[in-house]
Amino acid sequence: MGTQLSPHFNEDEFRCRHCGQLPAEGMAPELITKLEVVRAMVGKPLIITSGYRCPTHNKAVGGAAKSQHVLGTAADISARGIGVDELARAAERVGFGGVGLYHRQHFVHVDVRPGRARW
């Protein structure tokens, strides 16, 4: 079983779905800290649908060439009973650099890039 990264997140939740690896430096601590805050705000566990992606997996799923997932600085999240818009508003309030809404797939992309990106 993987290492506990915070009270509610384990590194196994962030492993690449293709190879099972994590980035050499581990997941970005700022990402984990902000996810804990979002979890507290919405009052429900967050489901990590995608965390780290190795370059092979990132390409296979059509990820951006410079995806934050490859850097270990991003996660795609959902929460049972919480809509995409509400989850994205919480992510905005927490101060994530990148926030992307995926209504059709029912998840929100969050990342801790410097600067701001919205889609």
C-alpha cells in the first residue's frame, strides 16, 4: 500500500493508470494541500480520476504535450453528489492555477501551474 500524502489522500490514488508509477519527485505537495482544502469545502471525499500520467499514457489519452499531469502537478477530480460547476467554484476559491471543467465526463481538472488557465 502506498504512502499517505495527507489525511485523506494516498499516493496510490495518483499513480499512472498505464504503468503504475509516480513522478520521480512525487506529487506536488501544493496540489495535495489544495485538494485537502477543496475536500473540506465541499464536505465530501474527492475521487481522483487521473493524477500522474507517464508520457506514454498522456499521449494515449490525448493529453496536452506539456500536460501538468506529466509533471505531477495536476489531478482530475469528482465527488459524489457534487456537480462540476460547484466543484470548480471550490477549486477557484482555493486558488488552483489551472481549472478545467469537463461536464460530459463529470470531472474537474485542477493543477498548481504558475499563472492562471481556465477552460
